[in-house]
Amino acid sequence: MLTRTSTQSLTGQLADRLAERIRTRLLPPGARLPSVRECARQQGVSPYTVVAAYDQLLAQGLVEARRQRGFYVRDSAPAQEGRPPNPAAAAPMVMQMMASRIPADASSLIRSMFHRPSDKPQPGMGVFPPDWMASTFMPTAVRRMTSTAALQELSLQYGEPAGDMSLRRSLSQKLVGINVPASPEQIVTTIGATHALDIVSRTLLRAGDPVMVEEPGWALEFARLEALGMRILPVPRRADGPDLEVMAQYCRLHSPKLFVSVSVLHNPTGYSLTPGSAHRVLKLANEHDFHIVEDDTYSHLAPEHATRLSALDGLQRTIYVSGFAKILAPNWRIGFLAAPPALKERLLETKLLATLTSPTLFERALSWCIDQGQLRRHSERVRIRLDGARGRAVKLAMSHGCTFASEPAGLFGWVDTGVDTDALTQRMLDQGYLLAPGSLFHARRPPSTMMRINFATSQDAAFWKVFSKVRSEL
């Protein structure tokens, strides 16, 4: 909150706060700033203070004035015809502004992982808190790989393009436990699961190609495919799986090249695919000749018997993707894909063009963690802890007037707040809390009353008290 005891003026504090949100894209390009009256009410300051703060942002080139419409965050392009903004002309317009929705975007949510708005628990985060992933076996694994002899071997030459063979063997054996048949030769390691998804897209698609993606879905996947120039075909996600009628219609009208799916513990709903739905998806893929990339990022939190397309298909039309950032070591940046033999070399060529190889030291350390059973035991401990956190977070959310659109499962809850969550997100940022508004999880970013919560970071009663107060003011 703004404070009158600071050595900095209220105008300066407000301008700095908004400038920081613009630079970190928590206020993305094109977002409309709230009206002077609304901003003054939110911040507990006079309208004059808000006008002065907006003038500073205009002078810095961070916002632009649009006649009769208000103030908007500028993109990175230079001012038209090289003319600087005119603060004097802007002040009268500020007074005419009305309250508006200010959406967050996918990159703002990702950036928040590195620039948290405060030290408070952040319900909008997409990862476990660091203390949940702390272990003693990971430092041990790294020390084993950094003995003088091992370090000489690993540091003085490039690793294998497809990834360290010891890790690929470990992964192949691990996949046996979930009935995904992948030999070490079918596996390619990557710089995280997102990199694996990107390799698949760049290998199988060209700009303008139609791609089916589950909706609601992972915000970054929509943004990534859009940046590559793909035509996104949103497929509604239901409790049993994707909407098969919509998929069939897309197949008839658009001949999609790829379907991107999170079969197990879907983000953000927590849904898991049923066997009947899985068989019908695979039937469509065979009839209409498209591939499926199955993102199993949350496999470590799910039961082994969960239905997976890659297991039923035997990696014929499916490409299996997973990683370890969500459960073990975000900074190790290790993911992988398992592909049909006919596609493996094409996927590897795409990796080579981007990164040549991946870091052998951490790959071998991870292999040791898997082979020694450390990853399995660690995952079990996290699942037990998450079960308790989920129960507490659900009770708090429901006691503060929220409802769950889907049965709570996994790391995330899909919550209906009853108010516009884009507006709610900006208000909660003022209180030091980051939310993940529902519009982020849709391709076209429609207004939404939904938000995704992280059960591990939503157990704080203080957050829910602030949430209720702010929501009541909207």
C-alpha cells in the first residue's frame, strides 16, 4: 500500500508502482488504466495525486492518451512520427476515464515466477513453494557428478545430442511404470517440458497450420503457438476429456495437424481423461491423420494407473512430453519427449538447431535420483503434503463464497469467484497478491469470473480475508 510516512511522495510511489507493473507486463501492452476516481478510491489518495502519477507515466513513455477513451499501456514501438507524448494535453482526459478491465497476460504470469509482488504466499503461482521441493539427495547427486574425474569428462566435450544415455535409460524404465512403451532410442531430452512442446510444434507445424488445444488450458501454450503463427482451434475440456463433437467438426472443416492435450491432472481444471474418451480421441486421430502431443507435466502427482493416450496408442500417433521442474528442480531445466521412431530424428534435428545438446551434468544427476528411488520417495512425500494443503485451501475458498467448477485434484483448483477476475487481479496486486484470472486460460481472453488457485499457496487465511474484502468492493 502507499504510505504517507515514506520519504517519497504519494505521486511518486503510485507512478513507480504502475511503472514496475508495466515493465514486468503485469500491466501488458494495450491494458487500460483505471479511471482517476477508481484509482483514487483503490489507493486511498486524492484524484490530483492520480492525475500527477499518470502524467509521470505519460512523460516516461509508458502510457499513451487516446482521445475520449483514456490512458493505455503503450507497446514497445516508438511514438508516432517520433513525437513525444504531451503530458499537458493528457491531464484533462484522465478525469474523464471510467473504470475498466485490465487483463494480465501469459508472460506476466511467467514473469511473476521471477519477480514476486511480495513475500506473501501467491495463489496464482504455477509451481510449488521452494521449501516443498527442498531435499538432501539433490546436492548429493550433483556432488557425485562433480568429482574431478567426472567433471573432466562432462565439461570438456559436448554431450550426446539426444541426451545423456544413462538418463534416457532411466526415463525408459520409468515410463514402463505408466505403461508408455519407449526405448531409450525414442527419447530426446530437452531444456524443460516447454522446450519439448516447442520442438514438437516447430517440427510438425508451419505458420498458419490449425492446431487443436484444450480450453481452458495452459496460458503459455496459447501464447507460444500464437507467437509461432499457428491457427488455434480451442477444444472445450470436460471432466471425461475433450469435447469430441467439437474435435470432429474441426477435423471436417479445418484438417488440423496437431492436438495438444493434458490428459492427467489437466491445468487448470484438475480433470483426468477417461478410457472411453481416450479411445475416441485416438480413433479421430487415425481417421483424420493428426498427431497428438500429450503433456504429462503433472505425472509425478498422479496415480500410475491414470489413463494416458500415449499408453493406449503405444507412441504411434502420440508424442509424450514431461519434465521435472514442477516436482524436483526447476533450475535444472530438464524435460524430455518420447516419440514414434519415425519422428525421432526429425525432432532431434530441431533440437540440434536450437540448443545443440543439453547439460549432461544435471541429466546424469537426475538419472541417479531416479535410479536410487529418490525421486519416487520425494514425489510421494509431496503428494501427501499436497493432499492436506488441498483440503485446507478448499475449505477456505468455499467459506469465502467461492465455488469449484471441477472436483479439486492435483495442484490446481478452478474456482468461480462471482466477479470479473481481471479486475480482481489488479486490485489484489495492490495488496501484494498475484492471482491467475480465468481469461488467461482461454485463447480469445474473454471476461471471466474464474481463477486458478495453487493449493500449496492458498492456505493462508489472511489472503482469503483480503480477497473477500476486495471482491466485495468490485
